[in-house]
Amino acid sequence: MNYLAKTFSRGSLLLAVVCLMATSASGQSTRKQLRTANKFFNKENYRAALPYYDQVLTADPKNAKALYFAGISYLSFDKEKSADYLYRAAELNPKVDKELEYWLGRTDHINYRFDSAIEHFKNYQKTIKPRNVERKEEVAQLIQYAQNAKREVANPKDVFVKNLGGDVNTAFSEHSPVISSDYNYLLFTSRAEGATGGKAAEDGEYFEDIFETTRTGEDSWEKPRIVAGGLNSVGHDASIQLFDNDTKLLLYQSINNGDIMVSERQPDGSWGTPKSISDKVNTRDFESDAYITPDGSTLFFSTSHYSENGDLDIYMVQREKNGNWGNPKSLGRTINTRFDEDSPYLSADGTLYFASRGHNSMGGYDIFASKYDSVARRWGRPVNLGSPINTPDDDTYYRLAPDGSYAYLSSYRIGGYGEKDIYTINYIKNTEVKGRVLVMGDSTLTLPGVELIFNGVQADNRPISYRDVSKPDSATYSVNVLSGRNYQVQLSLDGNVLETQEVEVPVVLDDTTTVRKDFFITLDDTTAARIARVAPDAAVKDFKMENIYFATDKYDLRPEAIQELDRIAEIMKANPTMNISIEGHTDSRASNSYNMTLGQNRADAAFDYLVGKGISAKRMVTVSYGESRPAVPNTSADNMQLNRRTIFRVLERDEIQKGQEVQ
């Protein structure tokens, strides 16, 4: 063997030894990280455990144990990732843990795979020892939850659920929203960083504290700040309800195993030191949430004090003539079950909303509603508010806004910022859809007497239908339809279907929005011959186009202006010989030369938008009249608004040619 060969051989041996040592060290490091992760896992501190599991999986992607425990840990933070990890663990090692089928069922359930969840739970049931009655009952209940969820999700309600956004929600848990009577001040509870004491509890979350924020826009809030003063303790504190003209606050504190407290707003605007609401309410056991009626005479609250198995039940207590609270009374078995009932809220119409793990819950807490029958003196059977308000995970703290137009909700659901988030719930409303029925290619030929039938489906797929007939004098129609869906619109004349068109109606959450939609119909010769022209002497230039309006000193297009421009673009596409003049106007403020430029900018804004919608620039001319042609005298703010406009005028062919020559 020559020198090079000897050197290579010794080098290879040295390399092998180094690699073996590195592999051994890496293995030791991985085992240490896994032990550390499991230590946090066993304390249910999943947030602290996850970084260690992820380190293990970076070094060893096929470590079934790390995948399994990380999958369980991710259940509260990332439901889809939880399922991915657990199924990867099952594929690598189907016997990774005797509880695998249970956790596969849990992750499938919260990821809306209900049939698969039921199958896994049934497989797991076969492994439970006969004497483990409690576990058998739990899994039987989980199967029932999955069956309930499957039914509710298949029959959703027309509801719009919206995350309150990143101004308020964080990767930690936010819940218990409390809104002021003017809608602009929000109190809520968070386990995010910045809580009192700045330290975490055993589960890795910071202790619950009450935060406050002020509205800055329809969907925006100031950066939340912890409520100053004595409202927050070193333990858990949670907001419950503003009352007595927003001068008092019900809150929860974890003292004495959990009590309901009251704080009063001080002259300087701060909140005073909380005091127990009453020893008739607070006991040595757990009181979690409450609601006081506006007149201050009745308090509903959740307590574990009177239950046999330690679950929460809802009780009520009434104020006596001397101002003290009387003895608590249970709301009865119609409301209270052997599971937890919590978070009571009584609306202005007498409906009791509450969260329950019992009844026909989809899983965890669901929101239920019940009305009191004053004749029979009992509460009505609770009704599950259904999907999408409720989910297969916990949904709690349902609170209506002061006018009842929408509600707040705390929920673990897919698509949030981390754990529990605060959401708003709006019931989707009807909106007016109106317009005209016209002949394709000739916008002066209107079609009266056309029957329009809007066919659609509700969220639960039940069919809905709305009808109108275009008016004899104007060929206009108007229907009030449920918003937030597509409609197939059947247009018929004299019982004969002319055609069917599709219309998308956006989600509407208020009572004032109107959607404009003109229908253009292509007529065959036979049908056209039967139709008389409306206003036979009318010229194309008389076609009605609405003005669009602008804010002071602005030429930005408002949403309603864009809606009208979309309609104009549709008309021009249906009438390829139509040409228009776009004319910009201003009010009388500023100089004449400045207003001429501003008027031109307003005309150009409409011109550019129509070009962007596919209308040829050769079919349009723009002109500015500045302040020289007011629609009304500039004598008031309302009049000036009417003068800040762009108008549209249909031109004869020679007019647009002259206009282009001038340009």
C-alpha cells in the first residue's frame, strides 16, 4: 500500500469516528429535547412544549413520538397543523400511543371531518377497559357531539361571522368582550403579554387581565392597553358587563376560587377597587360569569356551588326592597344539565343566551337561546344557535351590541390569530335590487311587462324566490332579496322565458344599501315585432345616466360613483354606437382657474375608470366647466355637494368627432 492509500485509509477512519461521535451527540440532544418537551406537555404547558418538539422534528422529521405529542399540543393553536402531525405520526407508527385513535377523533372533529371522527372514537371505544366508566361516557359524548355538529353544519344559518381583527386579537386567548353604550369603548380579557406582573401561569399563558381600547373606525381600534388602577390583580381577572350607564363594571376575579366583583368608575375616569357583589352570590366554590338586568333588579350567574359533580349551573338572584340580594334560585333542569352552563346574557326581548357543553352541543361550549314562558313560569327548550355561530370547539361569551343589531362572541375556530379570538356576528339582511329591463344593442328600447324571478338558496340550501314585473311607464323593477349570494334571474314575457341571467348580490349588513342592476335582453325577430317602443321619438342622447358626486376638493371615486360607472360601462358595451361626454363641475370655493383644473380631474377620473372597464377612449370626450355651471346656487353645504359632480351626456356621432378634434 502506497503513502496516499495509507493516508486516505486513516483519514476515512478518522472521519467515520467523528461522524459516529456527532451522530451520538445529536441523538443525545434529540432525546434531551424530547424529554424537556414531554415535561412541559405533562404540565399541559403546550405553548412551551412545542418549540422543543419542533427542534426534535427538525433533526428527525420521522420521529413519530414528537409528531404525536406536537399534534396534540397544536390542537388549541393550529387545528390543521394538529391533524397533519397526528396523521403523520399514525402513518409512521400506528402503535405510537394507545390513545392515538382518541386524538385522531378529536382533531378530525374540530377540523369538520365528522364521519372520520366518529369512526376513530368508535375504534377507541373498543380499547377502553370496562371499569373505566368515566372514559366510556366521555367518548360516547364526543360521538354525540360529532353527530350534532354534522347535522348543524349541514343546515347553516344566514349569518356573517367576522374576526374583530389584529388590533384586539393576538396569538394568545382573547375573550369576554364588553362594549359601551356608544359602541366606542371596548373592554375585553386577554392572556397576551403585558398582563399584570408580566409572568405566565403554569400552562404557559399569561394570567388573564382586563384590557381596554377605543374605536378609531368602523373596523379599527386603538392599540389595547391594560386597564390602569386596581382593576387587575396578580391572578386571573376578566371583564363581564358594563351597567348603570357604563359607570359600573361586573368582573371576575380568581380570588376565593373565583368570585363575581363590582367596580365603579371614578371621577377621573379610572376604575375603582373591585368589591364582592354579594355573599349570596359568591361562595367558597367557583363563580365564573354573570349578567345584571338594566334595572339592576335581577342577576344571572354561573356557579359550581350547588351541583353534585362540580359542573357549572346558571342561577338567578333578585334584589329585595332593602337593596340586598335575595337567595339564589336555579334556572331549572330545562337550562342546566350535568355538563357546564356558563356565560348567561338576557337580551332586551327577554331571550336568555348562554353557553353550554350539554344539550345538543356541536362540541365544547355552544351558544344556546331560551325564552321564558311567563304563563307556564318556565324556560323554553334551549335552541342551539347553529353553524356558523357555533363550531365544533368552544364558543362562549355571546353579547349583543346595545341596539341588538349585531353580537360579540369569543371562539376557538379555524382561521383565527392563535387561540380564542373575539368575533362579531351579523345576521345577513335583505337588500333592494333595482334597475331597468332593456333591449341589448338599443338602450332606448325598454321592456315593460317583463317578469323577473330571482331564484336562490338560503345558507341551508332551502330555495328562496323573489318576483317583480317591469313597470309599464319606465320598465323599472325592484325586489328585496336576501343578500350575500348568487341568484339565477329568469326573465319572461307573456309566459315565454326570454333568457336566464346570473346576478351576484354582495353581503349587506345594514338597512340602507341598494344594488343597481339593469338587464339587457337579446330579442329574436318574432318577440321584437310584438313589442312597442316606449317613447318612440326618444333619441339615444336622452338615455338617463346618473351624476356622480365628490368630496370637497377631491376627485377620488366614491363607492356609489363606482357602482354608477359600472352601470354606464355595461350600457355602453350593450350599445356599441353610443358615445358620451364626461363633464366635470365644482362648487364656487377656490379660484376659477383652480376649479377648472379640479373639474377636469373629476372628469378624467370617470374617463380613466371607464377605459379600465374596457370602453374605448375614442367613444368619450371630457370637458371641465369648473364652477361656471352650478346645478343649484352655492348658498349652503348641501347645495355645494350637489355642484361637486361629474355628469354624463350621450352624444351624436358628429359631436364626439368634433370633441376629439378639439382635444
